[in-house]
Amino acid sequence: MAGKLEEDLRHNYADDVVLLTENSNARGHDAIRISTERLRNQLIKFVRICPKANRKVA
């Protein structure tokens, strides 16, 4: 997945991208990488708390 993130950053985000969130504002590809990791951790935690959310929908 990390490879796809790097490819996505190169193709879709300027080097000086500005990421605005409720908690911060940050610049550059590193800001997107940090945000991606935070979201990944939140989703992992959510799936552990709500195991039914991890089921596949037909």
C-alpha cells in the first residue's frame, strides 16, 4: 500500500500541497503521509471496536 501512496502523491498532489484539518494545517507530501497514517490507525481501532463493520457487504 505504501507504494500506491507514493505514486498517488507524485501524480495527484503538488509538492507544496496544503492540508487543512480541524486540528492542524500542514504542508507538503509529508503532511499527507502523516494524515494517511492517522486515518489508517483510526480505521484499525474502529474495526476492533465494531467487528461487525468489518463484514463484507454482498
